[in-house]
Amino acid sequence: MQWYYSKNSSQLGPVSEAELRSKIASGEISPSDLVWKEGMSDWTPAGNVAEFVTAAGVPPVLMPGYQQSPYTQPSVAPGAAPQGGGKAITALILGICSIVFSFICPPFSLIISIPCAIFAFVFGLQFKRAVAAEPRLAGHSGKATGGMITGIIGLILSVIMGVLSVFWFSYANKTFAEEFRKEMEKARQERSAPIEAPADPSTR
């Protein structure tokens, strides 16, 4: 996570959390200096940020009448854009594919739709867990959720279409076998029927 900080009326950064913690511990950044990272509503004194209070033993800074910081939040900062959403996007694509393939020539297409559905749910779930550890990825949470939902729908549809296709093939085979039996019986009867001799012309 990238942090920005103010020093001597200047906005500085970005720096990593570990680097900022080191600066606070060494006294280079005082508890009253303002810090900010993506997700914070406004610049806050370093002494009031929980991460640095526990890490460096900085006492909370009480600033009566504290007003909104004059510093502006960086419009574009490393990590500001929700990067790393590959699994969320992949989950959504796989979920959609699982639904589409569940209707295409079942049951043969199920070898594609079922794995797609399973991987869509797994990737979406993995991304959800990653968001908990890295909140900046939250911008892709909707795609991950969509992938999980479409994956579940695709799996259900695949199972339903698979069962229906098995019943249909069973019925079709039974009907074909019955028709084939009738045709064979008809042919056998025709072969076993006596052949009538033609009438003698002299008897007419």
C-alpha cells in the first residue's frame, strides 16, 4: 500500500508503509505530520493512524479545532487504480462460458461447461479473499461476484441439461430400436409369405 505524507508544507511520496513507519520511528516524520493513502477520506496526523501508533509507539495526536488539510489527495498514484483484477475478470468470463456451453450440444459440451463453472467460482472466491488483504482491489469485486454467480448458474444448468440429454438419448435409442425391430419383423414376414403362381392363360 502506498502512502503520501506532508513535511514542511510540502506533499511528499509515495512511499511504502514500511518506509513510512521507519521515518516515523526515526523522528523524520512527527506525529503531527499529515499522512494519506487510498481509501482515507482526508489527510490525518500520523499519530492518529492506527498502523503507526501500534508499530512505532506514537502517542495519539490531539489537535483541537483541526480543519481539513490544505493538501490535495493525489489524483493518480501508484496502486490508486484497481490493478490485479485478472482473476475477477477471468471468473466472470468463465462463468458466462459455462452458461453458454451448457446449452450447446449437451451432454458432450458439458466437458467444457462444468470445468468453466467450477473455475469461475474458485477464481471469484480467491479474488474475494485477496480483496480482504488488499482493499485497493475492491474495484473488481463486482466482477468476482458475477463470476461466482454465473459459475453456480452454469453448473446447475449443466447438470440439468446433462440429465435431460441422457433421458432424451435413452428415449431416442429406445424408439429407434423399436422401429428397427418392426422393420425387421416386416421384412421377415415378407420373405416367409408363399409365392402365388401366375394364372394359366388357357383357362381364361
